[in-house]
Amino acid sequence: MDCEKFEATMMDELYGELDEVTTAAAARHVAGCARCAALFGGLRATRRVAAIPHVDPPAGLEERILRAAGQVTTTMPLGRRVARSISIAGDWAMRPQTAMAAVFMVMLGTSMLLLRGRSSRAPASAEIRVTEQGTPAPAAPAASAAPQFKPAEVYPGAPVAGARRSVEPKALAAPAAPSQPAMDTADDTRRRSAASSQMATSDEDGLAEPKAASGAFAVAPQSAGAGAWRPAAAVAEAEAVAPFDSALRLYQSARYDAAAHAFDALSPGDPNADLWTARALREGKGCRSAVARFDKVAHRAAGASPGWDALLEGALCYRSTGDFGNARVRLNALLSVDSHKDRARAELDRLSQMQPQAGVAAAPAAKASPRAASPPAAAAPAGGAPPY
Amino acid sequence: MIRFQSGDRSAFAVLLRRHQAPLYNFALRHLGNGHTAEEIVQDAFVRVVQSAAEFKHEARFSTWVYTIARNLCIDHLRKSALRRHPSLDAPRQGETGAGPTLGEQTADARPDVERAAAAGEIREQVLAAIAELPDEQREVFLMREVSNLPFKEISRIVGVPENTVKSRMRYALERLQEELSDFEEYARALR
């Protein structure tokens, strides 16, 4: 160590802040350097002489300071209190225990979230894929176009747009679309069972009076399934019956002649379409033009629902034209049909009340008709027993 | 200090007992007035309470509280209209005279009237010489000699480099050496 380095470390050496190695080097330098030894000795002697005696603070100082600090704490401004609270909270937040607890809570929460999400998932086999087809059906003009006859209300079982025109339970039970076909089947069943009861709403004018409030299964045309959610298989079937739908829309829009032609084009082999042809003829041209068609349907679909419906509606048509005999024969035939016997009995009662009043006028009409008082099935093949 | 920041008020009393005496001696020798020194120490600890939330543990508590006390002393000196000219004959306010004197520290155990008188004279001369030091040298000298703070901590309190602190300390010692040259021979004789 030379003099320059010694002077740089002299103050540290004077107050004992040097390490042992540097202290030893400084001591060796002082031992061999008279100038540095005199300089260092003079400072050390001055320090000894200038030693300042220690003075104890006044006795009451500590108490006064504590009292003043307490007052400051109680009168501390809100900002400083908030700052102090934040400081305390920050002090806790910066501790490793807090950080570890936070990490643990995050891990726990994440695990709970993942486990919950996995358990809530349904198995793949239970997933149902729904495809939207078609567009919303336009508002039905039937209310204004057909003031005297609303088939969707009068005939609760009337097919609606998009529905099947013939009910085949086997075909409806498609595995790919189990829910909607089942619903269609139920609808058709309800249509059949409700048709006989709702027919009772007809009076002297025929079938024109709606009875929406009679607990019927009233389906408005616009609620049809054109815009509804349907499985793909049901949509395909609905597309297959599009001609029937278009014919039905013609009927619902009171274009009965066009509807009759449309249904007639569909009628071969389809008693349901044939029945609707008869209905269109009744609404368009009157009961006199429709009774023959009703009889035809009753003959072709004997023993089936369209056949019973045709027989009933044909009877009502006969009654409205004053041909009480033919009406009674057809109604009597329905007394043996469980689904129609109540309605037939009621109509027979009404017929009995009406017949005395119109008996005189009805007799010539019955005589004039070549088919008077003969049920349509009476003309059935000789070998076949009439179904009613 | 961590305990005090966490809301433990008893920790403040511990801090007060530990630091009030060195702070009081520093302020007393720096300002030369006992009553003012008491106010400085009280104000310093009150500010500690007020600013406890702002204290970061990047430095020692002693560094912080000495910084506060030093700033209060500087403010007091600036506001003081009178320049301190302590008289050797005037009674020293606030100094009780207690504690070991230089004679008590350096003399032998035998009571000696002549030696005690010389020690009292030296003490007065030393205090007068310290009071005559420039403020920047006096504060460094007092922190080092009275409060026994290391140079590194003093540099943080004063806000200057450590070598500057050592230079100021050397200048203060050399000036005292010059002022106390009459007693140097006495000190050397006491070795």
C-alpha cells in the first residue's frame, strides 16, 4: 500500500471499518511511512480529544412523544389512514404465504371448474342433433277468406301444413327421428277421436259453425310445422306430402274448387285425400254434389277412420238436404262404431226432432233420389258385407 | 418497523426507546439547544407515525429517522434568524452535564482536581469547536461520533457519495485538530 491508497482508506481505518487484510496493510504502511504515521496519529489524537460526552434525553420526552404519536394516530387524515391500510394490506399481500395461498386457491378453482364441466357433459349417445328446415309459415288468410267455415277449428283432426296425410305408424317410427313422428301419430289419433265429437257442432246449415271452445284439439293453420323444428327424416316425409299441403292450403284459403281438383288428383289409393275432396265439393258446390263422394269414400275406406268420417259427414249432408232417410241409415250404421257411436246417437236424436217438422217436405226428396234410404255400402259387391 | 406497520402499536415504543437518545444527542450537538432538540426528536417520531405507510424496507429504520431529523434540523437552522455564537461562559441549555467526560474516559482512576479542571476546559473547547464547524461537516461528524453511524449509512442520510462523507469527516477532524492543537499534546500524553 502506498501513501495515496493509505489516505483513501485512512478514515475507514480510523473508525475501524476496514477488513483485517487492509488493516494489516495500512499498519505496515504506517510503520514504514513517517508522513502518513504523523497524519494518522494526529487525526486519532484529535478524535480522542474531541470525544463528546453522551447526554441522556429528558425524562418526560418519551412520554410526550408517545402521547403526541397517539394524538396523531387518532387525528390522522382519511387519506393517510387509507394509505396506511393499503400499506398493511400490501405488506400482507407481499408475503410468500399469501402468494402461495392465492396460487392454491387458483388451482383449486380451476380444478373445480374443469371437473364440473366434465361431469355436466351428457354422454355422446344422448346428444340430439336438430336441424332447422323451411321458413316460417305465412299468416293464414282463412280467417278472412272463409268466414263461414274454418276447417282447422271445426275439424280438430284436420291435417295441417307439413303434417302427414296418411298415418302409418310403422313408417312414422323412424329411429332417426323418434320424437316428432311420435307426436304426429298422437296428433292423428287425437284427430280421429276428436273428429266424431266435433262434428256435433253442425246444425241445420251443415258443418259451418266452429266450436273452438269445446275442448277440441284446435290447431291453427299458421301453427303448422312449416317453420318448426323437425328432425331430418320428418322433414323428408313432409316434403313428400307437399302436394297434399298445397291442396290443403287451397282449402283453407276457401278456394274449394281448386282444392277439390288438387285433392282429387291425389285421391287414387288415398281415402284421406278422397275425403277431403268430398269436403271441398261440399264447401264449394254444396252437399248435393258432395254426398256421392262421401259415399264413395265410405265405401272405399270402410272400417277405417276416413270411412267412418265420410259416413258421418255424408249423413249430415243428407240431413241438410232433407234426405232424412239416408241420413238415418248412415247414422244407424255408425252406432256400432265405438269412436262414432255417441256422435251418431246425438245426430239421430236431432234428426228425430227435425224429421216431424220436415217430414212432409223431405218425403218427395227421398223419393226423387234414386239412392234414397240406401247406404252407400249397400251397393258394395254382393259378396262383401257392409261395414256398417 | 414491520410490526408497527402491521398495526402493532407497542412496536413504536420499542423503536422510540432504541433511537430517541442518539437522535436527541445528535440534535442537541447539531443545534446547541436542548429544548429545540426535544422538539426535533418529537417531531421526527410524529412524522414516523404519520408516514409509516410510506416507509419502504429498502433502508434501515435508523437511516429513515435520521433523515427526518436532519431535515428538521436544517429547517430549524434556516428559520433561525440568529447565527449561533455560543459563549464559553454561557450555560449550555439542555445539557445536563451527565455522562463521562473526556477526563473520565482518558484519566486514570485517581481523582485529580487539576486534571478534572483541564477536562472541563477541554470539553468546553471541543463543543465550541464543533459548533464552529460548517453545517455539512458538523452533521457528518456528529452522526459518526455521537450516533456511531457507519459512513455508508451517513451517505444515504445526507444524500452524498460515501467518499464525500469521508472527506467532510476528514476536514472536520483537521479543523478540530487545528482548534484543539493546544490540547493535542495533552491527548497524546494521555496515551
